[in-house]
Amino acid sequence: MGGNGAPLVPTLARDAYVSDAVWDQERERIWFRQWVLVGRAEDLPRPGDRLVADVAGESIVVVRDAADVLHGFYNVCRHRGAQLVDPSGPPCGSFGKAIQCPYHSWTYGLDGTLRRAPFLDGGELPELALHPVAVDTWGGFVFVHLTPDAATPLGNQLAPIPDRVRRYQLADLRCGPTYTYEVAANWKVVAENYNECYHCGPVHPELCDLVPAFRRGGGGLEWPDGIPHRDGAWTFTMSGTSTRAPFPDLDEFERVRHKGELVYPNLLLSLSAEHAAAFRLVPRGPSATTIVCDLLFDPDEIASPTFDPSDAGDLWDLVNRQDWAICESVQRGMTSRAWSGGWFAPMEDETADITRWYGRAMGHDG
């Protein structure tokens, strides 16, 4: 039993965090069957601009066409299977006016249709187009669905989060600094850690100085209204203040409190009064996750000659590294033959909700 007689809730079983076989099932049932965050719309602002991204081991390309429409494709030429873009290179770039395979120069329009192939021009082109993925956007974020025939509207997957964060005007924000981390932990360990503050007292002393309520282990907090800072503080920076103005549309709580959202399966949102931190989880297998943290600001603030995001960036980098270190410790412990599964304490109700979401997504009770 937990505190106040509340029962402990079991975590997922050990294999969900360490098994290659379970990871293969997740790829098919979650990562290839749900909308997955791959970047920001500002990553490809002009016609011909493209973004290459990894989705659970599948390389995906998103491109903007001349009509300002985003298209997505598997990063595979229909001719002999060469990759259209080297995924080891920079994620952002430009195709120009057409997509050309580097192997035999088969050339596709920005909508994916085959336009030219050496020695096959003159009416002999086969009816081939690049393999499509569905693309949609919300809040300035770009999402893809790798099984477009099975895709439901993105809004169905996101609800009710867009309404809860509507006053932050996420689509209008622009990226300041980006931090990329390679974390030796399962993506669900990272998501579970994000979704609770039971660990905040022992792991994040600096954060608890800024938000004293976090020392209570996350229990009894009014998460929908946001969590208040210490007296005199109102945002997530080293000092708790900033010369940047709060976002103009926030309500009285949002102007002085911090909010967080877990957008399944791979977007973690932390919302402050004058910036937002967006974490994109890119799983590399059962025990490795790349985490991309974008700090988003009002574009007018970014354009200011005095813009200096280090007050927010220094705090986030500190807190992030503390989180990733403890997540890696958890992952190492989970590989022990003594560990078959763990428990969620009552104040970890939000984390336990991940198990329920995961069970539905995987097609079994969870």
C-alpha cells in the first residue's frame, strides 16, 4: 500500500524497457501507427526546403512545395532503393526545385511524382512515385504518420492538449538554442520521469529552489492551473525572472506559473511565461534515446539586439542533465536479473497513466 492507504500501481513489465522483441512490436504498433513529431515548420521555411528525420529506425523526408504544402516520403528512391538524403548529414537542407536521387538521377517533383529518369524520358516513365507518409502540423510542430492509409486526424490524437495550451501561441514562436542529448535509456523511462515530480527533491535541488512546491513530491499540486514559483519568481530561468516580456495572451495563472504536457508518443512540452521548452524523443532501440530540446521564444524577442537566452538555457541544460543521468541509472538497474518490474507511488498517478496509454497503443491491457 502507498501513503494514506492508496495502493501502489505496477509499472510495465521488465521486457517493455529492455527487450529487443518488445521494441520491434512498439515500432509497428506505436511509431508506425501514430502521429510522431519530427521537427518544426520553421525548419523548412521555403519551397524546396526539406527535413530528414528518424522515426524508430525509418528515415523520413519532409519537403515544402511551391504552393507551401508539406509532403512526406520514406527516404527511399523507387528505382533501386538508394536513400534520397544521407541521414547522417545535417537534418535540414534544400532540394531546390526537384528531388533527385544521387544514385541514378531519377528525379521527382516536390510532390513525390516521378518526373525524369535518364534514358527513360519520352513517354517511357513508369507510374512510380515516392512512398508517401502523412504530414500535418500543430503549434508550429511537424508530425508524420508512417501508415497514411490508417491515419486518423492529428487533432484526435492531440486532444485535449491544444485547447489547454492555446494562449501560448506556439505556432508563432521561433526556436532559440537547441540542445541534443544521447541518453542510454528507454524512451518510456524518459517519458515517465518527465510526467512526475516525485524525483524532484533528490534529483533537482536547483529546480526546487525555484519551484518549492516540487519538494512535496508532486502530490496535491494543481497541475491544470500550473505550478507557482517562489516569491518574486515567475519563469523558468536561473534567476526566476527575465527581461523578456510574458506572452501577451496568457491568463493570470500562466503569467506566473509553469505548465507541462506530455504529448504522446514523443513530445514533452514545458511552458513558461516567456518561453517554451519542447523535447522531441527519438528512440534508437530499447535502451537508447536521442532527445532534442528546442527553446522557443517570441520572434520579436529573438530579433532584439540584446536577446540572450542563456538565462533559460543554462537552467534547462542543468535540469536536463540531471534527468538524463537518473534515467540512465534506472535503465541500468532494469537490466538486473533481480528486477522484473516496479511500482508507482500514489503521487505518481500521471506516470501510471503512461502504462494505460501504452497498453491501449500496444493492443493489450497495460
